[in-house]
Amino acid sequence: MMAAPESPASDRPGPVLMALTRLSSALAALGAGIAMLLVVYMLGHILLEIGLRLFGHSTFILDEYIGYSVAAMTFLGLPYALEKDGLIRVSLVLERLPRAWRWPLELFASVSALLAFGWLARYWTLAVERSYARGIISETMARTPLWIPQSAVLLGLYLLCFALAVRTLQILAQRQAFTPGGQ
């Protein structure tokens, strides 16, 4: 009986890339978990505010903290959405191209996104450092140190950049065998 032919070695990721992929997946899942907890927090805060307003009271920080939570939730959830192939893509175009042409376009998209979000992360890092060093606080009753919510967004940007870097390495390692979202 003949054994089935194995795929070329270039189609299989090496142990380092597999470890990076597992780490990226774990970090993306952690970010998504925190994003889900933020949704629960927002629901709780909104319900608390409704209850308090029935009795003529308020927390006075609902708008501010919901805004911070939405920003943090969005950026912390991006790596998971990328991993699960949940981001908007032009798959209609990619599916019509020959398979050999798909991976260069995927590579271009991943590298372009990595550069764009890396640039954004660099300048957001400077903003967080500046807010921390200058002790900048919100101009609301809560007087929230702005570096705290900014750091949550920055963490999401770092996680996304890491996920995009790992995706780029996967595309380079697997080329024609690469399938988005691990399909």
C-alpha cells in the first residue's frame, strides 16, 4: 500500500511559527474576552444609570466611561476578528483569481495593514506617554487620567500588530497553501 504524498515542507509552518501562531491566538482570545467583559460592564452601567435616574440621581460618568469602553472594546477585539476572518475583505475578487495569485495579494494586504497600524501604534504610544508624563486628566467630574483608557486602545493596537506580523509570516511560509482564518 502506498502512502499518501506529503505536502511540501514549505506548506507546513515550522515550530517557531506554530508557537507564534498559538501565542497570537491566545492573545487575540484574551483581547476578545476583555472586550466581552467591557460589553457586560457597559450593560451594567447603563442599567445602573437607568435605575438611578428613576430616583433623580446619576453617576454623571456614563457618557465618558461608555466612550472609553467602546474604544477599548473595538481595538481589543480587532485581533480576534482578524484571526477568525471576520474583518471586511474583498473575497469576491480573491475567489475569482487563480490560487497562485491570491497569496501575494494577501501578503500585500497584511503588510500594508501592519505598516498602517504600526504607524498608528507608534504615535498612539507617544500620546499615552505624553498623557502620563503630563498628568493629563479628563475635563469631566470623574477626572480620569487619560493614559488609562488610552492604554487599553494601545494594547489592542499592539495585539493587532502582532497578529498581522504572524499572519504575514504564515503567508510567507505557506504561500499557495495559506488560507485566511485557518479554513
